[in-house]
Amino acid sequence: MKDYDSVILWLDYYNKGLSRTKGRKIPKSLAIYDPLLSELLEAAVSLGYNITKDQINDSARFPRRPHIKSGYVMLSKNNMLKNKILKDIAGKMILNRSKQKNK
């Protein structure tokens, strides 16, 4: 049964190298090349989401690209729209990656 209180965030949603038809959900201006699950987790935790190990699946395959392991994180919605959650996390991932580049 579908859990309507949670939202699934696949790594492919944030991959700048993918087209929208291949699974990217955000604009290219908010996407990054080859995002990592650790980056997604770091961004979500820094935005205040509490993530447990059972909410992480690093060996899952995104349905539009079943030949490649992608991974996802399941978050509670907290009365927010999925699109808002996606864009907030994308912005944080860009910020975190630019900090890594400057070190």
C-alpha cells in the first residue's frame, strides 16, 4: 500500500546529465552532475530531516534506468509539496558541492 505521508527522492531526480524523460525532476540550473547518495543525505539532514537507515536504499534501481543502480531516500512530507522539497534539497546540494570545490 502506498505511503502518502512520505516522499521518495531518487538520485536521478538531481542528475544534470539526464533529460527530463530519463528521470530528472528539477531544472538543469538546480541539478548537479553525478550526484551521490551521501550528498543527498547530507543535504536532507542539513535541512532538518531526520533520516533512519530503513529510509535509505542504496541498491535500488530507478524504474526508467533499470540497468543502473541509483538509490533513494524516503522522507516525511511534513505538509510540504514534493516539488518544494526537491528544490530545497537541490539548492543545498549545489551549496555543499561548491563548498567542497573551494576546499
